Amino acid sequence: MVVGVYQDILTMDDFDFKGKRVLLRLDLNTPIDPHTGEFLDDRRFQSHKETLGELIKKKAKIVVLAHQGRPGEADFTLLEKHSKKLSEIINHEVKYVDAMFSTFAQKEIKAMKPGDVIMLENTRIYSEEVLERPADAQATTFLVKRLYPLFDVFVNDAFAVAHRSQPSVVGFNEVLPSIAGRTMEKEVKTILGVLKEPKKPVTFVLGGTKADDSINVAKRALENNADYIITGGLVGNILLAAKGYRIGEPSIEVIRGKKMTEQIDIARELLREHENKILMPVDVALNEHGKRVEIPVGELPAKFPIFDIGKETVKKYKGIIAKSGTIFANGALGVFEEKDFAYGTAEIIKAIADSKGFSVIGGGHTVAAANELDAGDKIDHISSGGGACIDLIAGYKLPGIEALRKGNDFLNKK
């Protein structure tokens, strides 16, 4: 069992998997090169190697649920490439089934033999998957109702989506015995262990495109006495707008496109309460027809989009990181996939790696950048999750972990 706050969650030591049909939720959501379509990082595939290897060794019949991207976004794809990549990583065939709960998919599941591994289609192709609702409501979805009778146990190893209350994360726990996979177990133990007595000052580095999540985390972290919130990416742009800067129509359009204009008002209130602890860019890099051009924020608005933080901002942020006792980072601080706009993210990751404080980073893009810089070995803990990691650190209860507790109750009742 997992010790500490979640001591009532069952782990893989608590169940006999031999011959059992196991529904295994993984998180294989990985940054994809927009030009080549290739994976930029395989760490999330690697993170599930132990769980899969153990289940195969124990002669379980394993059916994988996973997702890639969000509907409407560029990296939203089918999972055939993912099944091939996972096969390479675990050195064992992962059969791709381009359906989730159709008659064909059910037939394939029923025909499995011990040690077989099947990957079903991207869960987010199914419309109910993207709705955030309570676990008991998710248990009534077609995904859960059609699949659960075929299985003996649900194993959740997808820590990276533990902050999402979606059917494939929380729905099966209502109807099946539920167990934490090895990655889920390690993440919870490590992160909660760090939080017992974090060394001060405590600094959060928040970037990326999921600004609504980051702003919520910033609020909760500040309520829990975080010392500094460092921002960049879409989060930084929203804070600049909240501060009163006219960041320019191209950058505002990105915020509109992400449906996050209301976050500007939320960020404005956050600044009103905690401005002395929130750091935002003092200069930015614009993308002028592919060329990097830096300007101080005082020269905004700009007719070109903001793609990175500037050199003065990097210098300011490095000073904060150098004196921090504990550092939690999630999200790129610019469009790091583009070489000319990777500077801010790269410099801040190197500063975190070189710092004397205990460091935790999460999020696919952040981890990919750390790997490119060969900085991973200097980071104390590289989490398989971005939003989930930061949410847990900030003090939120994660739906995916809370649901595992209910799955344990279900098993005990049986």
C-alpha cells in the first residue's frame, strides 16, 4: 500500500494478476514535432515500462487505455504510432486496435491470452472522455459500461492525468477493483515526501499553454505560502495583460483561441492579492516572420506574436532560482519547439539543474527540453505528470488518486 496521506491505496503488491484481464490506464501523451510528426521525447513511454513488464511477467491479459492531445489541437492523433513505440520500449508486442468498445474491440479483448497486450484507440476520440464530471457520473458513460464487464481489475498508472475527472481516469474505479501502478505509486510517495518539510524559499515556475491550470495552481500555492511564482509562455502573457499591458492582437488572439480570455480577470485578482510574489516577463521575444526580436514590455503592444521571454527576464528569473530551496517547474516559457525561441526555456531549465535547491519538474514539453539539454540527471525528480504534479504539490486532491481509494473500498466489499 502507498504510505502517507494516501495510505489506503492498493499497489501492485496487493493483487494476484495471473490470468486476469487488466484494464491499464497509461499516459502516453507526448510532445510531437509539428513538422515531422515524430515524438520529441519518449520518457512517458519509459515511465510505464516497469508496470507493463511486471504485468506481462505475471501472465496478465493487458488492455491499454491512453490518449494523445485534445480534440481540435495539432497533436490530436490516433495511437497506432504509440503502440509501435511502446512495443519497442518494452520489447513486447503491443497490438493496436483502432476502436475502444465496439463489437470488434470486445472480440479482440475476449480472445486474449496471458501475456498479451492490446492498445485501444485514443480515448479522447470518444466525446464523453473530455467532459469533467464526478466519478459516479463517469461510471455511467458508454466507455465504462461497455468495457468494465470484460475485466477483473483496473490499474491506473497514468499519474499525469490524475488531476482529470474523466471516464478513463475515475469511472472504472466505481465498478472494478482498482490499483495504483508502479509509476503512480512512486510519484505519490516522492512528491508527498518532498512536501513534508520543503526547504525555503519555495519557487514555482509556471509556463506552457494550459494557463487556466497554472493560474489555479499559482493561487493555491500562494495560499500555501509559496514564496515566488515565476511565469512565462501563455501564463506570462495573460499576467502581462492582467497587469495592464496591451500585448498586441496576435498574442491576444492566441489567448482567445485557447478560450482563456476570462483568465485575464482571474489573473488580475491574483495580482491584486499577491503581486509581490508573482514574477512576470520584463522583456519578450517576438516572432517577426520567423526571426527573434526582443523588446522590453514597455514597448508593447506588438504586431507580432510573443514567442519567448527575453534575456533580461531570464537574468531576473535565474537570480530567484539560485536562492531557492525548493523548485517546482511545469511548462515551457516559450515556443521551445522552434529553435530561435527555445532560449528562455533552456536557460531556466539549466538554472534549475544547476541550483542547490531540491528540484522537481513535470510536463511533457518541460521534460523534453531537459532531455535535449542533458540536464535530466541534475534534476532531483522528473515527474511523468505536469499539471498533476503541480496540483499535488500545490495541495489539491487529485480525482484520479481519490478514485483509487474508492476502488480499494470496492475490492474490500467484494
